[in-house]
Amino acid sequence: MTAVTHQPGPEADVSSASLSQPHDLESQDDGDVEAGGQSGYSGKRFALSPRMISDAILGSSDGLTVPFALTAGLSSLGDTRLVVLGGFAELIAGAISMGLGGFIGAKSEASSYRAAVASTQEMIRTSSSQTTAIVNSVFSAYGLPATAITDISHRLHESPEQLLDFLMRFHHQTPEPATSRPLISAITIAISYFIGGFVPLLPYLCVKRDKVLLALWWSIGTMVLALFAFGWTKTGVVSGWRGRRNIIDGIKGGVEMVVVGGFAAGAAVALVRAINHG
């Protein structure tokens, strides 16, 4: 009786090779991702801090509207020198005020975080049943088995530091603010306000003292372009620049900024002129 020997086919060789060389496949995949592959996605994109973007938007949007409204109102006096002096005074005072507001707000956020940490530490020391209930409520939303949740809860309670970190992240949902946050917030808001406010003031520096109406129209056009560019840039930084959808979103962001900022500036100008002629 002749013994039949099974010869492995090509599929077995491929399977063996794929199982014996997992790192080669992983490194190849990583290389494809880093190189962009055929999908065109590199997996890496420069991203700014969301809080810094928020501060820049706050300062720039106020800077583009408030000083414009003031200079437009002052233009009724018929002297560009008065408009420039009043505009610069408002720019400096407004930038300082906005920066201080951002600094105080960030300091208050840090104080609130420390108070939340203190109250959570007290809860960990005095009420393990309450912390256990919080841990269970967090993980039960993901449909985990009760035994797994109990095991996770026990392991977290073995380390007060890990339990504190877990509760701050998932219960209070409050990340620890950076120590440099107040200063960065103040500088970002103040600089953004000054730059945004200088844009509508620029035309008054480029015309003669008696050409106020011409400077006002140039200021309006400059502000519209600046608002659109600001809205488009803001959307691009957050969502991306390439692709039809991102381009459309950028245009929508620019138009939205023009409408909102123009409405605010127009209302302020109308109020100033009404008071001036009243």
C-alpha cells in the first residue's frame, strides 16, 4: 500500500509566508500610509490648538467690526486725522481690554479645574460607592459585560491617581489646562484684535485729510474682503484646503463671516450716525 503524501500548494505557501512575516506587511502598510499611497492621504496634518483658533477668531472678528464702526462714525466729522487718532486709540485700548479678558477667563478656567480636582479627590476618599457608580455608568453605555465593568472598576480603585484621572476625563470631561494658557490666550486675542482692527483703518492713512468719504468707501471694501478672507482661512484651517467640499465650505465660511460681520458693523455705524445727527 503506497502512502500518499500531501504536497502543499501555492495557497499554503502564501499563507505560511504571510503568517511568518507579519512585520513586513505592517511596515509595508506604514510605508504606504506615510508615502500617501494611491489614496492620497498621508495620515498626518498640521493642526493648531482649537483654543488658540477660538481666541484668534474672537479677537479678529471683534477687531474687524468694532474699530470699523468707530472709524465710520468718526468719518462724519470730515477729517481723516481725527479718524486715525480715534481709531488707533480704540485699537490700543480694545486690544489691551480683550487681552486682559482672555487672561482672566483662562485663569478662571484653571481655578475651576483645581476646584473640580479637589472635590473629586474628596469624593474618592469618602464615597467609593459613588465613584463605582460613576465608573459603571461610563462603561455601561458601551454595552460591556457587567463582569468586565466590575473588573475595570476594581483596578481603577486600586490606584487613586488613575481613578482621579479617569473621573476628570470621563465624568467631568475637563482636561487639565496648560500653565501657559492664560498668557497665550491674552497675547493671541490682543494681537488678533489689533491686526483685525488695523485693516479697516488703513485706507484713512492713504488719503488726504479732506477725502474722508473716499476713505470710508475704501474702508468698507477692505473690510468686506478681509471678512471673507478671514472666514475662508478659518474654515480652511479647521477643515482643510483641498477637495471640492472643503473649497465650498471655505466659500460658505467667507460669505457667512461677511454677512455676520457686515450686519454687526452696519448696525453700529447706523447707531453712531443716528446719535451724531440726533
